Amino acid sequence: MDTIKVIDAKNIPQSFFEPRIFSDDTTGNNASAIVADILNQVHTEGDKALQQLSAKFDKVSLSKIEILQEDLQNAARELKKENPALYDSLCYSRDLALDFARKQKECFVDFEVELKPGLFTGQRTLPVERAGLYVPAGRFPLLSSVIMTSAPALASGCNQVILCTPPRLHPADIQFAYADKGIMAAAAICGVHRVFACGGAQAVAAMAYGTESIPRCDVIAGPGNKFVIEAKRQVYGTVGIDMLAGPSEVFIIADSSANPEWVALDMLAQAEHDVDAQAILATTDKEFAAKVVCQLEALLKTLPTAEVAKTSLCRNGYIIIVDTLEQAAEIANRKAPEHLELALDKEPVLEKLSNRLRNYGSLFLGHGAAEVFGDYAAGLNHTLPTSTSARFTGGLSVRCFLKTVTTLRTEKGEGQINSATAAAIMGEAEGLFAHAEAARLRLK
């Protein structure tokens, strides 16, 4: 069977554990140079560059870039009328995501503490002023990404949340900006303040630098193709970003208690994203592995996205036969996957193994906790670290739109005297005499 590689743990190639970097486009051109040119155009020419780039890449010529609020609300009303089940599902997902994000914010507590007599130090957590969101609309317009990016931004308390998404032709008047109707409806449902018909690296540039139409943002968040990700990498420092997320990943640890059809579908749910996505299963049971392979073959015969999913599995997929579940956990820790599923029976195995796991974007515990719930409607955010970056960061959360600042206050006392004395001595030692004198003045 050539749909997916089945290997023993001892034969895992070193490349399996290395970051998966995609920097070139399909023609072999270097994405970094292409993006640098786009950023420079937008930085120097503003809206004019956005209009030219939109005509070039999106085949849409716009005289205006911002989508009218009336069109956003109309899109939401039409969705509610034409597809009430989808409308209600989006509202349900939004509410869960907001509740979860608000709970996250509660963890950030302001405080002031007297470290020494007269020396008061503290911290405050403040939202950024303006958040910029990017939502792609290529092969699959990602309605859920509107929710996942806007919920933490709004819950953090940002004064303004704007969203950029690729343009579409307006059904009535080409002079007005328009976008995918589902994304427009989701933006209205979520309460995004302003929406712009602008896609690709040029949208990232506009939010980073500001143009005549699109205001400069403090943080940019959201998924995108290689060019969007490369643009975020290049503007970081000028603006904050959430992360450099790449193709989707799932790593499933399962034993014979798992349902092979469920596991196969969870793997295909990642593989159908795009040909660079990666689905991995680690199991101690060779017979179970064979059953999953059979399920993958059967499901691919009828899956509408089978062509993409099969290519993804052939290129990047693995079924790894391990000696123990503990060995599977250590492999997962080295891999640091975006999504990590434990398709195992409950206690004590599930709890014991989950305590060994350290590196993942989101962890799904037990047979019923499908990763797809996290994608759409469980409160969790689906914008997660990929390509081993879960070793050092977590997923998109209110933290992305918050900054922790510190405060210092002094009163007469031992702490003030000792800090001034130490600062003067250290300033002189470093040859910074104004530093030393500024500290000594506080002693007089």
C-alpha cells in the first residue's frame, strides 16, 4: 500500500523531527524576494500599490478597499435566511471562543508588591490599541478563522479590530469593495469593526505600515499561504505577529481500544487541508495499524477531497509502530505537533501518558475528543504552532493582543536607599557616570 508509510520507530528519519520550511513558490521563485518587493511597494505607494497588486494577483480591480458595513450586515442576514444551520453554528462557535478567551484573560492579574521597604514594583496587562486579522479565501474560505482570530482580539479589549481578506467582484457595483460572502457574514456575526477587501502579502504590508485606507495595526494574526507567512516574518518588529504557522499537522497516539475508522478520518481531516499537511499515527498494535490503513484506503475512494488528502499522506504521512506508549510520547515530544490526540481508554493510561507530554499546540484527550472539535466549535483556538514551534510557543490566545508592562514606585525606606546605592556602584562599573549620578541624587 503506497498511500502512507508504515515504519518501526527505530527507522524514523532525522528529517521527521526537523522544522518543515516552505519558502519557494511552485515556479521555483524565492518567496522571500517576492514578498520583500510587495512590502516595499505597499510601504511607498499605499492604496495605489494595493489596487495594482489586487488586479495582478486576484484579478479584481477595486476603486475602494473597505467593505461597507451595510454589505457585511446584508451578508449575515442572507446567511441566516439561506443557511440557518450554518448561521447558528457560527454563533455557537463564536460564543464558546469568546467565553474561553475571556477566561484566559482572567489569568492576567495586575499587581503591585513591596519587594523591600519603600520599593514598590508592579505589573499591568494592557491590550494593544488595534488588532489586524487576516483570513484567507482560497480553495477553502475559512469562516472559522474569522471566529478564531477575532474572539481573542475582542476579548482582550482592543479598541479596534480590523480584518483583511481577499477581494471578490461586487455583485451589484464593481466600484465597491467585496469579499467572500461567508467571511463577510462571519465578520458581522463576530463584531469585527472594519473589513477590507485585500489579500495576500500586500494585506500584511498594509496592516503593518498603514495606507490611506487601511490603518496601521499593532498586532497581525491569522493563517495564510507561504507568501502571507513570509510577509508576517518580514514585518515582525514593525508590528507584532501571532506566529509563523505552516501546513496543518496531527499526531495520534492510539492503542487497540481506538476505533480505526475514527482514527483514519482524523488523519484525513488534516491531510485534506493541502498537500503539505501531515498526519501521523503512533501505535503499539500492528493489527490496529493495518486496520487504519484499510480504512484510509476505503475512505479515500469516496472522499471529495481525496486527491489532495492522498497526496498529503503519500508525501508526509506516517504510521509508526512503537514498542510502548511511553515511547510514542517521547517521539511526540520531539516532533512537537500542532494537534496531538490520545486515542486511548480513560484512566489510568490516559492521565499517565498526558502527564508525559510537553510539546503540542492542543491536546485532545480520549476517543471522543475529536481534533475537528478544536477546529470549529469547542472554545479552543485553532490557530496553533506548527513545524516543531510548539517547543517554545502555544497557540493564538488573548496573550497575543495583550502586553505586560511594569511599574516602579518608591517611598522613603531601606529599599529605596539600597537600590540607589547599588545602581550608583553598578553605573560607575559600566562607565555610565550619568546613570551613577542620577542614582546618587536620590540619596541626597
